[in-house]
Amino acid sequence: MTDKERARLRNLACRYAEYACGEPMAQRREKWRLHNRLQEKTIPFHIEDNGAFFQDVTPPLECETEEAKALEARLLHALVAYELIDDDRIIPDRFVVDWYTPLTSICDELQITRADNGRGSTLGYRTSRPIHDIDADWGKLKHRTISLDRHKTERMAQVAQEAFAGLLPVVVGRPSSLYSDGITNKAVHLMGMQELYLQMAMNPDAVHRLFAFLAEDNLALGRWEEDQGLLTLNHDGNQGYCSGSSLFSDETTAPAGSRVASTDRYGYLESQESAGISAAMFDEFLMPHLTRLAAKFRLLKWGCCEPVHNLMPVLQRLPGLRKVSVTPWCDQHKLTETCRQDVIWCRKPVPLKLCGQPFDLDHLRSHLQETLDIGREYFIEFVFRDTNMLNGSMTDRLAQTCDMIRDLTGHPEGHRPL
């Protein structure tokens, strides 16, 4: 790292630490803690950029070496988010450097081709679908292998430690988990959704065999992470996954001086590709595997884009279930009939009400109020995701939206001072 890079990173790290340790962040932590503990309905919210917003408004990188550039980009993302989006996003008061662990593919013939939507996003993709017949093509599958590059990890940690010296602690650890890696998404990558659904009806034994293989693969990799001592606690805003929600908590912790286990932490599971099957089929094909994976965690958040209203009677058997994703496709009225009141609604509003044209703040407010009215007996948070149309010209509407939500919910705490 050059002197110029060191000075650049040090400057950014000072701002990052100031925000992480400031009063607004303390209020946000308490807001999420009370909410996630089911202690007080503070209705926190988070706005995520899946479009070109950060790309449009983030200053260009000045560092040149690989590790310095990666750290600079991460710092800038947190700083821009705090300064331009006044939501309840948490900047953790420690800086976690993840382990570098290259992972092999589950099938050498699997290829994923991504498409640029013309706005800097490559979320759209197609796969080569190498599995045409599960039984005949079984030999194409192989368990993934993972390796630990300590040297590359240590280089990144050293850069971060120099940047944050005297400001924030830097730790090396893994907030995420390969126990949380999806299984239905891999099945769809391998054979396509239509073929997977057909095979559930035509060759159910083969589909059971496939899901068991994919789940065992995740379990083996998750055990490897634990055995290698890679895990760190993920309840302070460092979780790095979970479909946009913050899992800030004082319920997940490890005994002092002991190695962090997965059962000390928050976990995440989803099965978006199951949206087209019945609750009975979901129970038959997926719950045996999901239950084993959920048991690896202290608490659990379920779901991404899949509607959950029909699945709740089944999902509520998952160990530690605390939070579910409530998407625009979810029937909220029906959810009140099927969902326990100790399960938090991670409500994802219709994204175009925030980033579509035209923008109508009153209409958005009514949309959010509808959820608050229907789910009045529940703990609710708002997470704006799939905001693919969000761009740098929408800074003013983001500010208006954040002010509106704080006013609507009656919880202004965590507001960033001007």
C-alpha cells in the first residue's frame, strides 16, 4: 500500500468511525434491538440500492492496489449510504474482514450467463441447465470443495488495520454461512424451473435425491467453516446477508473466550424457486432439509422474494424462526390468519412506488400505511429491495421518503443530523 493510498483510506476510515460511534447510530442499534427482540414496535426501515444509485453518486476510486481499492470501495459505500439515505442502516462499531475462501462448482458443465440491463445491473441471467435427466445425469454432480487463502486474507486485514488504527477494532471472521446457501436455486440452475416442477410430479424419488445431495453439500461446507474457526458473531450489523434486513440483536452471543459456533448466530434460509408449488409439496420435498439447516442457527430469518402466506403453517415449524420476508406478492390479510404474532414481518413494499415514474409520496405513504393497518398486531419493518430503477437523480425523493417514514411510524430516532 502506497503512502497516498494510506492517507486516502485513513481519511475515509475517520469518517466511517465517526458515524459508527455517533449518537444516530446508537439510536438505530437500539431501534433494531428492541424490534428484533419483540420488545417494542419501533418499525425500523432500510432502503437498498439494486439499481444505479451508488454507481451514479459514489466518487471515483483513488487507490490502485487490489486490497486498497477493495477497502476504499467498501468504505465509500457505507459513507455514501449514511450521508444520502437517512434510513436505519447500521454502520457496525467494528470492521470485519471476511476470509478469502475459493469454492469450486457443483457441476463443471454449469455455466451462468448474465445480461446487462443497460443501467449497470446484471441481475438477469440464464444458465446452461446441464441436468436433463436427474438419474441419467447424476454423474455430472460433485460435492463442492473449499479452500482457505490465509495469505490473501491477511493482506486485506493488514490494509484495514492500518486504516482503522486507533479508530475501530478490525477482526477477521465470517459473518455469513454456507449453511444458508440455497438448495432450490441450485436445482433450478442445474435443470430449469419448469423441468424441476415436472420432475416433482413424474420422478419424485429423483428430486428427493437431488435435494438431499444439495442440502448435504451445504451442511458439509457449513461444518467446514465451523471446524476451521472462521465464524464471527453477526448480530451487530455485520451479517452481510439476509435479504436486506438488519439482524441487530442482543440474543445471539458466544461465551467469552470460546470459539463462535453457528448456533450462536442468526441464520437465513430461502426458497424463492418454490413459489409455484403447494404448501404440501413444499413440506414433502423441502422441509426435511430446511429443518436440518435451520437447526444450525440460534435464530432464523426466512425468505427473499417468495410469498409466504400459504407456507406459514409449514414454515413455523422451522427451529428459531423469528422473521419472514413479506413481499409484494404476499397476501397480507391471509398472512394474519396463518402467521404467529412472534414472527416479525420484514415487509418489502412495491419498489416502483419508490423508484418508478411518476413519484407520488402520498401514494407511497398510503401503501405503507396499509401494511401497518393490516399487520397492526405484528412487529413490522420496511425493507425496500428490487429497486432496479433507482438512480442518482433520485436523491431528493429518497430524503423525502425517509422523512415521511419516520413521521408515519412516529419513530424519528436514528435520524441523521443535517
